[in-house]
Amino acid sequence: MIVFPNCKINLGLHVVRKREDGYHELETIFYPLPLKDALEVVRTEGKGQKAEIHLSGLPVQGRNEDNLCIKAYNLLKKDHPELAGVDLYLHKAIPMGAGLGGGSADGAFTLLALNDKFQLNISREKLLDYSLQLGSDCPFFIVNKTSYATGRGELLQSITLDLSAYSFLVVHPGVHINTGWAFSQLSPAPSPQSLTELIQQPVSSWRNTLTNDFEAPVCNYHPDLQAIKDALYDGGALYASMTGSGSCFYGIFPKDQLPAIQWPAHYLAFTIK
């Protein structure tokens, strides 16, 4: 079985307060984009009932046993000891540690793929529970539809937002932002206006209203990142922003009017038409 975990961007991101459990209360809108990894799940014979991961594409940091795909398998294995052993072949195209949710998508899609391949009949509600154990962004990828998210990002309300009339340019500068550090730079406060109201306004108006709380401290620490946003606007973007806690930026352009911007050689740029 082959599945294609996609990325997400954040349309606005506000950190409302720090909770007693140490997590932060968020408000954001998750929007899926078709920049995708590829994940193949192959049943193994004679290797025991365990999962092994085989990586290709963009480099993945950390130990294989800490990969969210492996953790997803192990979560299901606890409750479904009959689950067969698998080889997981993951080809990375979504940059890691960039605010695009690539690792979260891989973990969530592993849950979905194992459930389908081995007919485990796990309910959507239980899959959402498993996914939250993997990470705060993971439940979104079980739903994988434009969602207004609160709580840690796991409380999801589907909303109607059609951006098919636009093209996207996603730029990854190769800078890894530590999420814990990014949260430490913020002073949580309630958002001045609901994101669900803001995104109903024309995309061209978002430049003055739709903000990501992480963007200012990240750009202050990495001044070169502000130049990405400036270049996107100079190239005709109707709206540009950092996604998640960074360091990827994206620009939303009129359909098929993406600019030919010359980025530094170590940058990765993805066009989504």
C-alpha cells in the first residue's frame, strides 16, 4: 500500500495562553497543500512482528526508532498485538522542522494506512486519539480538510475555504527552528479578532490582518528570513506569511502568476498551481 502524506500551512497563528499542563492554547487555521511525501507499507515475512523504516529523499534528523511512523506502528501494536510486521519506505519531499507538518503527516498517514491495509476497523475517533499521542498537529492529518484549530491544535472544526483560484509558492531557507525556543519568545494573549472572521475577507486584505505570532521573534533572531517575505510581496503575492513556528514562508498569488524569484542555492522553493 502506498499513501502520500501532504503538508499544511497555517493561515494565521495565535498563542492565546499557557496551560497548566505546560502546553499552549492555540488558535489557527490549518490549510492542506499538495506538497507530498510518499509512504509505502509492505508486510514482512519471517522478520518478526515489528516495523522497520527505510528513508530516502530529503534528510531526516534523529534516530529511526524516534520517527513518528515507527511510533504510530508501535501505538497500534499495543492494542492490536496481531498486527503483522512491516517495512515502511518513506520518501521525504516535505522539509523537516519547517512548519509544514511533514513529520506529523507521516505519522498520521501511517495510522491510516495500517488501519486500511490490515482491516483493523479502528474508528475515526480512536484514530484521532492515537494521532494526538504522536503530536499536536497529527489529528489534523486524520481529518485533512481545512480546519479551524484550537486547544493544542487538536480541537478541529471544519470550515469552508476554497483557495483553488490561487497559486502558492512555498520557500524553505534551510533553517531549523526549535519549537520550544519559539514558544519561549512569546507572551501569550487572546487574539484581537477571530480567525474564522478574518479569512472570510478577500485574500488581498489578509496582509493587514492575518498574523502569525511566531513570525516576529523568528525573524528578529534570523534577520535574513524577513527578506523571503519581502521578496514574495515584491513578486506580486496577495498574502505572504511564515507557517507554524517556521522557517518556511509561503506566498499566495493570483492563479498561474507565480514570479521567477532567484533564491539562494541552498533554499528549496515549491510551486503549487
